[in-house]
Amino acid sequence: MHRLLPQHPAIDAPAVAATVLLRWLSACILVCLVGTGIFYVLVQLGDDVSVHRRGMNAAAYRAQLYVDQREALLNYLVDSVVNVHTSSQKAHASRHDDDRNVRRLQLGTAGDGQELTLLLSARAEQTLADFGVRLVHVDGTSVAVRSAAHEEPSASFISRQHTVGSPLAPEGESPGDSRVRWVAPTQTGSPIYLYRAIGGAEPGASHWLGLAIDSDAMIKTMNGNGIGDFALLDRHGEAVLTQGERSPSANWMRRHAQDEFGWIWDGARPEGLALVKGIGEDGWRLVYHAPLSLLLVDIAPHLGISLLMSLAGVVALRALTRRIDRQLIQPALLQHRQLLESFDFGSTVIEMAPVGVCVLRGHDGTPMVENQLARDWLGNDAAAGDWLGNLRTGNADPLGERRSADYTTSDGRQLQVLAARTRYHGEDVLLCVFNDVSRHRQIQAALSAAKQAADAASQAKTAFLATMSHEIRTPLYGLLGTLELLAHTSLDARQSQYLATIEQSSSALLQLISEILDVTKIESGQLTLVVAPFSPLDLAESTLRAYAAAAERKGIRIMVCTDPGLPDHVLGDAGRIRQILGNLLSNAIKFTDSGNICLRVRLVAREADMVSVSWQVTETGVGIAQAEHARLFEPFRQIGTHSRLEGAGLGLSISDRLVRLMNGDIRLVSEPGLGSSFTMVLPLKTDSRATPEESAPKLLAQPLIYVRCSVSELADSGSDWLQRWGATVRRYEPGMPLAPDENAILLDSDPRGSPPVSWRGPRVTALPDAGDTPVVDPENPRHLTVTMFSIRAIANALARLQQSDAPVPMAAVSRPDALDLRVLVAEDNPINRIIMKEQLETLGCSVLTATDGQHALELCRSQPFDVVLTDINMPRMSGHALTRSLRQHDILVPVIGATASATPEERERCFASGMAGYLAKPVDIGTLRRALTQLSHGAPA
């Protein structure tokens, strides 16, 4: 018992109490487990007892039926004995001579002189044969037994002496009793006899008729078939027939003379089950006995299961107890000890805290706990209580709610007081913490000044970015614009080569400047996304086409494979996605000398209005070592030989940051010599306002379209798109007949390097250097050529061949039409003004220039213009002010703003001021043409 007592009551008492409770709980659970096991075994034992009882009852029923049938047969035979006078015997016999189905057996003369005759029918004889019994007649005067061999119809009585004893009535009973008497065999194997007196209850009966039953047949009938042993007892309780060596004791069988079922007990120990059943008319009993060992064998599996379950429960209980002790009680004890230690530690902390701490009673403000700093800082102010100020009025505040106040002591110390209502030692108290903020206030003032300086620096950085963007792009516009205009003049081969080199270098410089500005914007947090609807298919194809010429110059096959399951429109920053894809494609072309470059766009997942789109660029270039993968996305990181190091190494770093800004992910798979694969996965929202594409090609199911392409992936992608738009597509296999159907159309995608095909039907040839508008073969009007980089252009060409039997008109190959617009250019920079004027004149426009916004306003008021193209930042009047002034004077001419500040904010300001379009310098002739064309069609430029 002393082991349960705590050695340190203050510390160990809770743990000891928890351990004792756990052990008591374990004991109770263990008792429940054992009780459950015992109950389970008892239930199974009860089921087994029920099975044995049903078996015993069934066996007893069979035995009872067996005995009842033979007693009934004997009664029938006795009732078939007739008494006739000798004088009438002959007459009686003559009446039945003709009845061949009845035998007359003379049994002798009764005591009254009448002749006894047994009328034995053929049916009765057959029943004797079926029951396997012999008919026995006993004459009481000579105590001789005579049996009838009924197996032989012609046989008469055959006398045979049996030492069966007298079948006469037992002592104390009437000799003429009509009941059936049973006579036990005198030795093993002897038959059992059933007798009944002839003449019924008449006194002095001397003739008995009986049946001899084979003992073995009776044992076989009474056998319980696995339910246990049995014993057949006579009316004195002596065993007549037995089976098995484990029958109940003779004393027990004498005590249980009535029909019953129950347990056999040897004192307090059960020996088995027994069923006592009376059979026959002579008081014999049949006892079925199932020993306990047989019952235990039957329930042995259940007993084993119960033991195993109990053992498993004990083991699990032990493990659970140890786990609870280890994970609950011991940690709780540790926490209890730590709590006690924390009280001591807390007192020490309060005393040594660098702030003043005190606990005041809520009703009178008397200090209950205070440290030395609180006493030192407050001094005489503590006695006056003025420092509490309005903190005393917070008695209605919720517990734990903090209130603060500033207080200056009499010696000039600035204190910040934090107070909160709580409970301590069963009382409402006010916990107060004092902090000397004199130095803090000085530091706070310094930090405020530093923050203002940082904000000013951030504003200066923003202004610097805007200035750098404007000041760098402005001269670049002059340079690139001049080069573009120079390219439209007559140059010899060497001059064209020099010009191409200058244009390439200038473009690289512009890209470098844009990348540096992007990095700066990202680091300063000024880069924002412009989310707008766009088509993933169109974005992928147009981006690839911008780099197709560079790949073709190096002899590299470049292609785009898109998933037909892509949504028509999604919401995202198409410009930034184009920039990322451009960086990846540019690097792929740079580091690939031969082979293929493929841009794959596929739908990864769709959930509600969100989709995940994968953009993958693969190439067969030099590859990248595994050790360089992690550093590849660092700024200014370049990997490869010096001959390939073009650029500043910012493209992948900017791409990685843009992908993360769009909540996406970019991954790299590469091995040296095997090429590289960059995969970008972006979550994009579908455009719920978008309607089904009206511009989608309208293809017919017939005639069939056969697709021939040396790249299976490209052929599969194109076939899927054509099927999406309604066509029936088949792959063209080598050896196919020249034209399976005379109207079937052959789509021959990039046949360069493939053997020619003689196709007599319509054909569309897709080439990398072709345009969107189909070009008709002059020799065969049903042969069209179109770009391989636009599946829409290919489908439109196929649709023209499907839907018209007439020859397709040849596309005119000529220079673009002149725009024939009257344009006013407002630009303060003379170089840019000249370049823009000549670019517009190249497009067929009539151009008038103005040096600033005020000059442009005066020209617009004096003469009409179709378009005003104005710089944003100009002296005297900016582009925004010019636009607003035009609207105020009801001049509705469209205005396009051109600025070197290529930011989304500047774009928004342009549209907010009323402009119809926005251009970022430097502006090339193609961009200028598209902007003016869109504006003339009513779309924003």
C-alpha cells in the first residue's frame, strides 16, 4: 500500500490518483472482457445444448415411433385371434377357404373349450416382413414357445423351446391384463420380445401372442447419430440395451423415472446432458446421454476464440494502459510539475522583468503583487494613485480586455500603462504593466522620419523607372524606326546584311532594357497583371509564328500541338503569357542546332469555372546538367558555351517570377545531349460571358478529309481539331489508293522531306512560310496552300473545298492596300515626329505634324482629320489634356496615344482620358497598321 502513497504530496498526489484510477478502470475492463468471454462461451454452449436436445428429441421420436408401430402391430394380431366352437369351426373355415389372402393359424384350445384361430392376412404378413420381426405364440400350460415362420406361407406352427421365462403378468398384476408386455433378452444379441395375452383382460389367460425384435436392429434405430450415447431401461430401471460406455449411473437413472431433459450432476460437477423418454406400454424408458467431453469438443473452437479474444484483450488493455500512462498521465504529471515550477519562475520573472508589474485589487486598488521597478518608477505617485487615471473606470470591461494609458511621473519619466481585468486568488484584480517609453518615443520619431525617407525613395524609384522607360524607349524608337524605314529602300546585299545585323542588335538591346525594367518592377512590387479574355489556341499559334522564321533559318522544324479540349476563351494576362512563351521559344532556338522544337498546349484539369492549362516547350538541343537546374532561374544566370551567350540571362528569371505571380508553376526536365522540356502550368478562369466562337470553321462530315503528316503528334492534334469542328477525318497511310473517294480532300501538312503523293482530288498543303489566306495553285484550282501554324486557317481552307464545287479564286499576292487616312501627329521629339510621319506615309496616309498638344488642338479646330496620333508627355499640353480639350470642343476624332512609358497604369489613364487606342514605343509599321485598321473597323486600337 505504501507504493500508492505519494513521496512528494504536492507534486506526486495527482499522478498517484490518476494511476490508481487507471488501474481500477483496467481491472473493471478486464472483468468485463472475461465476463464477455464467459458469456460468449455460455451462449455457444447453450446453442450446442439446443442442438443436442433437438437431436435427442428427434432420436427419441424415431424410437417411440419404432416401438409404437410394433406394439400396434402386435395389438392388431391379437385382435385378429378369434374363438370358435369346434362344431362351427369347419363351417367357419369353409367360409374362408376361398379367401386366399388370409391364413388361419390354429393356436389351440382356450380354457373355455373354444378353438383359438389367428386370422393372418397377407398385409399383416408383409408388415411382419417389413418390420423384420417374428411372430411368437406361447401356450401357458406347457410354458412352451412356438413361433410361426411367416416367411413360408405353407408352413405350420414350428415348436421351439426358448428360455425366455414366463411372459405371464408380473407379480401384483392381473394375468389377464391387455397391455403389451416387454421381455428383455437373456443374453447379448438375443431378441427382445413383446407379448400380449390372448383374450384381453379375461382371468387365467394361458395363450400369449408375441413379436421377437432383433436387438441389433433396435440399437440401430435408437442410435443418436453423433448426439451421444443411449440406454434402454426396463420398468425396474435395469439396462436392456446400451450404446457407449459413458451412460449415466444406475442410481441416477432410477431417480429419474419421468420424461425430462437436463444436466447430469456428480455433486457440483456436471457430467453431461440426458434426455429421459418413456416408450411402450410396459413402462420402459429410453435415456440419451451426451457426456460433457462431447459438448466441450463441440464448443472447442468457440472456447479457443474466447480465450484468444480474452488474451488479446488483456494484451491490448495492457498496451493501452501503458500508452495512457506514458502519453497522458506522465505528461500531465510533467505539466503539473512544470506548473508548480512556472509559479516560482513567474514570481522570479515578475521581479526581474524590465517593466513594472503590479496587481491591484479591483474594489480598492490595493497592491497585491508588485515588483521593484513598479515601486521605483511610481515612487510617491503610487501612494497618490493619480497614475491610474481612467483605468479605474474599466471595471465593466470583459476579462482580458486590454486598456492603455500614458502617464508622466513627477520626475518627468514617460510611462505607458497597460491594464486588463483578470482573476487572481479568487478576486477580481487589475493587472498593470508599466513601460518606460521615454527612449521609445525618441526611436519612434526617428523611425517615422526614416519611413518618410523610404517612401520618398520609393517614389523616386518609381519616377526613375518611368523616366528610364521613357528616355530609353524614345531614342530606341528613333533607331528602330529609322532602320525599319531604311529596310523599305533599295539596298544591295551587303547593305541588307549590315541592316539585318543592326536590327538584330537593336532588338536585343530593346529586349534587354525591357527585361531589366521588368525585373525592377517585380522587385519593387509595381508589376501588375492585365486580366482580359483571350483564346489559348490563338495565343499559342501567334506566339509560335513570331519565332518560326528564326527557327527555319537554322533548319529547325518548329511546330505547335494544341488540345482540342481547350476552352474557347479564358481570363488572364495574355501579354505576360506570350512573354514567357517567347523567352522559352527564343532559348530553344538559341540552344538547338538541329531537330525539332514543339510548343504543346493542353488542358490538365477543369473544376467549375477554373481550368489548369499546361504550356510546354520541348527541344532537341544541347540539354542542361542536373546540377544547373536549380540555378537556372536566378537573375543573370547563363549556362552554356560562350558562343551561345546572347542576352543578359534575365528571361528565365522573369518568366519564373511571372508564373508565380499568376499562381502557376514552371518545371524543367533536361539531360545533357537529350534536349530540354520546360512546362508551365497556369490556373485560369473561364470567361463566363464568352459565347461560342462565331469565327469557328464550319466543316462538313462529308467529304472525308485525309491527313498526311510525318509527325504523328501533329497529325493527331490537327485531326482532333477538325473533328471538333464537324469534319470526318482519316489518317493517310502509305500505300493508300490515290483517291479513295474522288471528293475526298487530302491535308498534306509540311510535306518537305516526304515522298510526293499523286492525289487527284482536292488538296490543302500546309507550309511554314505560307500565310493565313489560302493561295490557289495556278495549275489546279482545287489545290490550296496555307500556313501550317494556324489550325483555323487550315480548317477554313478545307471548308472552302468542302462547301464549293466551283474553283476557288486565287488569292491576290500584292502589297497591303493603302490606308488612305488623314492623320495628325502630335510629337515634341523631332526625330520621332519625322519617323512616325514617314511610317504613316509608307502606309498610304496623309500626315500633318504638330510640335505639342496646343499646336495640335489649333490644327484640329481648323481642319478635319481621320485620326490623331499623339505623344503622351509633351510640353504646354500633354496628350491626355489634348484629348479632353478635343472632347470639350465637340471634336470626336479618334485619338491614339503613343508613349514610351509601357505600363498598365499608363494604358488605363489613356483610355480614361477618352483615347481610342494606346501604343507603346517603339512602334513598328506593322503595329501601326493594325492599330489604324482596327480603329477604322470600330475596335479599340
